[in-house]
Amino acid sequence: MAEEVPQQVDIPKVHKWDAVTVKNTLDDLVKKAINDNLTTFKEKHTLTDGRLGISIIAVGFAAFALGYDYFHPFPQSKIVLAGCASSYFLLMGVLQLYMWFVEKNAFYQAIEKVAKAEPRIWTWSSEMNRFDDKYTITAVYKQGNRIGNVKISKSVGAYITEDGEIIPSTLKSEVEQIYERALAIAKDESKKSK
């Protein structure tokens, strides 16, 4: 008779005073909770693809400058190097603006197929200020002309133990609560529009 070996759950541990690490780890766990529990979601990667595209173009300018300088040493390649270097730094500025104004702290995008209706497009983002203990999760959905926004803000102490271990079940319940509140808002809006 074979003994059942209990499955070991890997509980993430973070240094709770490192706000950036805490935010990124919580974002990853929220993303995992969405993928594991909201099975009607299909993840989109358009924001990440946009960031990656800008970075590839910038690195392409740097690689071209390197190759051109190899075949045409410095005095000859002065103008090309200056143009490529300035293009690289300009694109890094564009990348920063893209992250500030287009991504807006978004860490997850998905499309939710809804029976006999237009699909919902979800964008999940988070915010945690540098010297603040508040972690804010925001879910924005768009379905046709309707737009909804649900936000939950709690202290990171609700998600992290004294030892720095993250409590995934709390994050999972927060994700479900945000989703249910968003659906309730969507139903209320559809009743008002009729």
C-alpha cells in the first residue's frame, strides 16, 4: 500500500520592508490567482509587447552603431554613432513615457468571453507608494460602451505575516471579491441603461 505524500505548498517569503519587492511579489500572486481561479479569462500581452517592441528598436539602433563602427572605425562613423546614440536615448525616453501613460502600473490584461454578449476586456493594476504600507489593487473592465472600475486598498499586513510569508488565500479572496463587485456593478449599469 502506497502512502500519500502531502503536497508541499511553496509559500513565498519576502522582506516586508522592501516595498518594491513586496509590490512585485503581490502582483505576481494576484496574477496567479486570476489565472488559477477565473477560468473564463484569456490573458493578453499587448502592453508588454509594446514595451518589448520599443526596447527592441532601441537595441537595434545600438547594435547598428556597434556594427557600423566595427567596419568603419571612429572618425568615419562619428555621425552614425551620434545619430544611433541619440536615437537610443530618445527611445528610452519614449519607453518611460509609455510605462507612465499607457501601462499605468498594469500588470495583467485579459479578455473574458461572455455568453451572448461582447467580451469584457480587463486590466488589473496595482499601486504602492514608496513609504506607504497600502497596497491598492484596481480592476478596470470594458464591455462595449460600459466601463467599470473596482479598487481595493489594504495594508500589506493583511497579506503578509510577521515573518514575511505571503498569505495566498487572502489574495485569492481579494481577487474574487473584486471580480464579484465588478460583475455587480456591470449588472446595475445594464439595468440602468434599459
